Amino acid sequence: MTLPDAEELLLKLADGIKPIVTPYTALVGIHSGGVWLMERLLPMLGDLEHGTLDVSFYRDDFGSRGLHAETRPSQIPFEVNDRHILLIDDVFYTGRTIRAAMNELFDYGRPASISLAVLVNRGGRELPIAPQVCAADIPLPDDQNLQLERDENGRFSLKLERVDV
Amino acid sequence: MKIHIQNGRIIDPNNGVDQRMDLFIAAGRIAGLGSKPDGFTANQTIDASGLVVCPGLVDLSARLREPGSEYRATLKSELRAAAAGGVTSLACPPDTDPVLDEPGLVEMLKHRAKQLDLAHVYPLGALTRQLKGEQLTEMAELTEAGCAGFSQADTAIIDTRVLWRAMQYAATFGYTVWLRPEEPYLAKDGVAHDGEVAARLGLKGIPVAAETLAIGSILRIARDTGARIHLSRLSTAEGVEMVREAKKKGVMVSCDVSINHLHLTEHDIGFFDSNCHLRPPLRSQRDKEALCQGLVDGTIDAICSDHAPVDEDAKLVPFAEAEPGATGLELLLPLTLKWATENRVPLMDAMRRITHAPARILGISAGEISLHAAADICVFDPERYWQITSAILLSQGKNTPFSGAELAGKVRYTLLNGHLVHTS
Amino acid sequence: MFNPQLDRDGKLKHLLSIEGLPKAILNQILDTADSFAGVGEREVKKVPLLRGKTVCNIFFENSTRTRTTFEIAAKRLSADVINLNVGTSSQSKGETILDTVENLTAMHADMFVVRHAESGAAHLIARHVQPHVHVINAGDGRHAHPTQGLLDVYTIRRYKPDMHNLKVALVGDVLHSRVARSEIHALTTLGVPEVRVIAPKTLLPGFVERLGVQVYHDMRQGLKDVDVVMMLRLQNERMSGALLPSAQEYFKCFGLTPEKLALAKPDAIVMHPGPMNRGVEIDSAVADGHQSVILPQVTYGIAVRMAVMSILAGNS
């Protein structure tokens, strides 16, 4: 199948986000794809306060897969209590990453609200969680994995690869 | 009981024999070598084709744990182990409980051993009462009771005057004084060789100087008192060199090395293997090589097993807290063969170190296959490999650094005074 | 070559000593610690990684400091913690180490943190635990204190990121110090080019150069141009064991004063595993001075221990 151009999707995502943010919204990108997207979105949205989350310590598959080889420190340099937060991620799949991200955010404080913006929803939801903003719906079977890539010039593209199920 | 051992390869270092010959035994003695004596009809024939027939091994140090530590091992279990190892004569150190410093205790031990009739036991009497290093023991009485020499086991005499007088007294009668050379203050609380491994593992080390200082004192006092000395368990290259020099000067000194120190070094401690917690400690590669060389050139007279059965619990503790020692009666032969093979030592010479040479040091007529001599014989298969496991060892001590190893050299028959004490 | 710390796939199963740890695993622990460093500043100072797991502190040798840091680290990972000060309980009644451990296994502990006065105790325990149980050595005799070594190099890495260009000096009783041994192994494994030990001969193990260090007996010489000064604690017993004449003479020759510290690089950092003997190995002016990173060491200790526990727990 032909995948859409990720750079075009980025612009569409920004358009979808603009109506739902205010100057007081905080953006939180989820490592790594969500952080890349957030870095490109910030200038387009007016440089809001922002942070990053590495959800490795909150994943629900620690018991079977162990600690991820590369963990990075989460950085939330703003007060979470009573804040409206927009989470940003690249591909929405089962929803478990977002559940982990929300659990982690709640350990920082009690937000006023959390919204979710993703570049692509590839279907396969396993939890009652859904993005408020989504630039593309691309339903995929379980044996395929969709990834956001960034080349050395910072240009985004989408890649599909087979996985063993 | 008339026994005919047929077609074995007789190796007798004492008489320089290495030949395929038949052996005839009657009335507990060697009745014929090679040709059948007149009128000899065997009650039992042993087919020794492919096997080596040698004098029963003579082991200069085997702790039997009786009297006193019967929970660890008994005379019966350990003498059975001796028989299984082809050892027909052994010397045991006096550090029993009570210490072997009374003729009555020595007589009882000898009596018990004789009743069991599995091996000849030659107790070493304590050199000082209770091994305390203060007062002399009744060496003449103890010798009459059966002691083959006098020893301090692992407890050095601190008061030099006492050491001097003890050796002087022993020299009066020509008794041999057996001492393990270790300066007690330098060795205090030490558990490993003071070298790279101890530095890495954080274990308190016993420096080479602890052995050499003691050898120096002992040799000097021996020279001045005229005492005959046997140094037990050399462990250092420098120590070997000191004995070499002393022998050149004609000092009456003999020495032995433990079979463990011919194979292992400090590196075998690995990740704190308490089976390698030994006294003296396992030292460096250089020391090991010097010990091997010392045996080859005769500086070191004999190899012993240094048999010390220790119960499992005493080894299942951190290294420094573990009781030192390794089981060895059943391993002396295969480990000696392995040493000979690895160091290209002729079998005859290697066998000498565990038969004739230790017999001479003990002053007993054993370790030889001569006409009319007592028929203490070991028949073994030099090609048969067997695995060292707790189940196979007869000794109650299963503690050995060689656990799980496959060694060549299985004793098939052991005869004591012409009757079978072990069959395999 | 069999490595008792690693499982068949080469992943960390026990943390017993820094010696024998592959560099990659050392780095993994340090990198993971970065992620835990911020947890203590949040409102909820916990992450759920070890929820439902039980961590057992078995201290055969007393230490409130170390035990407390392990306890905090375990609790920040949401683990349940059991503390056993065996020095006061069943051990003194004659129960062996292995018996104690076996009894605790019946309580379904997932992780044992062990401190013992004898070298090799942690290795012994690791040989005898159930397959899914992890052992962390919190100090065994003079042999190793791997989490301390790790937190020390982590601290150095925070202040001096270029490890390949450092001169580090360890000062004091290396002979009796498990901390020193672990630090030396960590520094050499990470490629620190120059590791110096500064001590009187009586406080250095024989063959210490084989550990990859340069030996100095003159502190002024040894401190020249170093980037990191690690002070070791001097215990009172050393005076009574004929190893040293007095604390005063020791301080004169081997104590860290501002004047001696000035010989090191101007931006050199001063470290100490604690607890400090002020006026014996270190002058208060230095301990409380701006070059001292002794307090941050303690905080990093929690992050590093959290990293070790989570990596181990994830490798079941």
C-alpha cells in the first residue's frame, strides 16, 4: 500500500490542534516520535510550555519484556496541577502507551484535563482511550508495524514493516 | 590365604622394577616374584592383565578425625577410604581431640586401627603437651606406644626456646620432628596466598615470608641441635630453594608436598570456592612450578594426600569462615598419575614419591614389593577413568576442589598383609 | 567463561561485584539512573516498576545508612520491603547464612540485598537462591560494594562527563576497603586513563598495582592535577592493629586539607562514601566546601540503586 506523506500529515495535525489549544495549554511529547513531532509543532502553535515523557517505567509489559534498553529522563518542567495538557504521540495502536503516559503524568500532579493528538491511528485499540486529534486513519493488521522515521535533515516519513505475531 | 596375582605390570620403585610378572602371596607375605614357589596352590587368583601392581601407597598425612570429631568422619570410614585409594600405610597428625600426647591414647588408636584391619596407621605424637608449645611430651613413651614421629600439626610453637628444646630432646633419641613451617603472627587470620587473587577478592593473605621465616628458624635450630626434621606441606618456591640449599649442606631434612598444591593455584579459588580454602594456602603459578620441579629433582621427597575430611556445612559458609582442608585418600593415586602425565615424569619416579620415599621418612619397611616383605599391595587400572562424586567417595569428607572431575587411575584391589581389603 | 552475575543470555541476574561486569551493563545502569534522578523531586516520588515485588534487606553487618538508601530506592519503585538485621536475631543464635536465606525464600522475596562482614558472602548466597531471585551485594567484607562504586562513577560522570580524560585519586585505607576495590574496577572498566591510590604502605594490599592503579605514598605528589579526589574512611581499629601510629599523624600526612586540595585541578571535585571522620581523613572546610559533592553522592545513590533493582527485576 502507499503510505501518506508524513510531512503533509504534520501540517494537517497542526491544523487539527490549533482549535483545541490556548496559550495556557502545555504540550507533552512521548519519546521518541511524539517528541520529534512536538519539536516541529511548537513553532507552529506559538511556543507553548512543554515537556517530554519516557513511559518505560509505567509500561504494563515490564514483567515479560523487562526494562527497555534505552530509557531517557522524563522532563516536565511545569506545574501539572490544574493544567490542561495535550499529549502528542506518533502512532496510536493499542492505547497502552497513552495509559502509561497518563499514569506517569498523574504522579506529577492532578491535571485539569488531558487531550491526545496523534499523527496516525492504525487501529487495534485494546483500551477505552482515543485521540482527540488524528491526522490520518490507517487500519493495519497485527503482523504489520507502522513507524515514524526522521532523516538526517529532520524530514519525516512513515515506514511499514512486517513483524512476527 | 594364598593369592596369585597374574600377569600384572609390577612397578616397584624401591627395587627399580617395571616388568610384567606374576606375584605370589602366602601367609601375609610376598612368597614369590615372577616364578611360582614350590608347592604353591592359589586359593585366589587375580587377573591383573592391563593393570599395574605396585606397593600399597604410603600417605604421610591423613586426618582420621578419631578421637574427637566422629561426627565428621570415623576411623572406619576413613580407613575404608584409604583402602579404596590403595593406601596401606598412613601417618595421622596428633591434632585429634584429645590431642595424641598420652601413650594410652596412641595405644587405643593403634588398637582400633588394627581391629579394623584396613590399613596400617602410624600416629604422629604431639611434640608438646596439648600442642600448646610449652611443655615437652613423653616422647620415649609415645614412641613405645607406636608413634612414628612428633608433630605440632598446624599449631606453631611461638616460644623459640621451647622449639629449640623440643628438637634437642627429640634429637637425643633420634626421633623425627615433623613441622609445618608457618610463622604464626604473619599467618594470623590469613586465609589465602598474599597475592593478586587475595587483593582482588578482599581476603586476608598469608605472605610467602610466613613460610620462609619459619623454614629458616627450623633449619637453623635443626643444625644446632642435630634434630632430624621433616617439613610438612611446602607451598612456596623460595621454601623449596631453602630446602635445596640445606640438603646440599648435609642438613638432615626431608619434606613433603600436598597433592593439591601440585595441581592448583590461588586462581582456582575462582568465585570464592571454599573447597580451595586449604592450609597452607594455594599459592601462585610460580610457586606451583617450583614445587613440581622440587619433586622432580628430589628436593621434595614425597607427595601426600593431606587428607582432611570436613563436613558439608563447614564449607557452605563464606570463604574465610570455612574450615580448611580437602578430602584426599582416594585421590592421591589418580592425582599423582595426572601430575606425572602432565609433567612428563616417568611413572616409576612418580610412584616412588607415594610409596618408597614416604616409607623411608616414616621409618617403616613398607612401600616395596620384595620377597618376604609384608604383602601390602595396590592393583590399579591406569587407563580407567572415573568421576569424582560424593556418591563414589567412601570418605565421609566429600570436600574436594576436584569434585566432578574425571581422573584416570582406578584402584581395583588393595591387599593388606596379604588379604583383600578393597575390591572394585 | 562462567560469570555468576549474568544469566545464559548475558543479562544481569545478580549484582555481586563490579569486577566481571561487562562495560555495556555498567553503562546501562548509569544511563538508567539518569532517568530515576528526577523522581525524587516529583510530587509522587514513585514509579510502579516493582509493584507486587518484595525486596528483602538482609544485613548481617549493621548499617543504617546503606540499608535506608536501599529501602528508599525499593519503595520508590513501589516494592514491598522487608528489613532483617540478622546481627541481632537468628544468626547470633547459630543459624547459618544459607539457613537464614532459605527461611526468607519461604516468604517469597524476589530480591535480596545482602551485607556481610566476610568477603564472598554474596556469591555464596547467589549460588543457593531460587532461580527467579536476584541478589544485590550491599557490601561483603573487603571485597566489593558495587552499588557504591556505581554511584561514585555516576557522580563523577555528572560533574566530569568526559571520563576518558580524567585523573582520579583514591586516598586512604584501600587494604580494608570494599568501596575502593569497586571504585577502582568501575573506573578502569569505564576507561578512566589514570587511577591513583594514595596511602601508607600498611594500608595498601600487596599487588595492588595489578588492579590497574598507580601507587603514591606522598599525597602532595599524588594529588597533583587530579580531577577527582575520592577520600576513604579510616576506621578506629586501624590504630590499634599496628597499621598506623595515630589519627593525628594520619591526618597530617594523608588528610585532605584545603592546602593539599589546591594541588589538584582548580575545578576538582571531592567525594567521600561516608560516614566521614572529620579531622581524620578530611578537613571540615573541604567537606563543606564548594568542591565537595558528598551530599549529591547520597541522592545519586538512590537513583543508582533504583536503576540496579529495576534492571534486575526486568531480567526475570
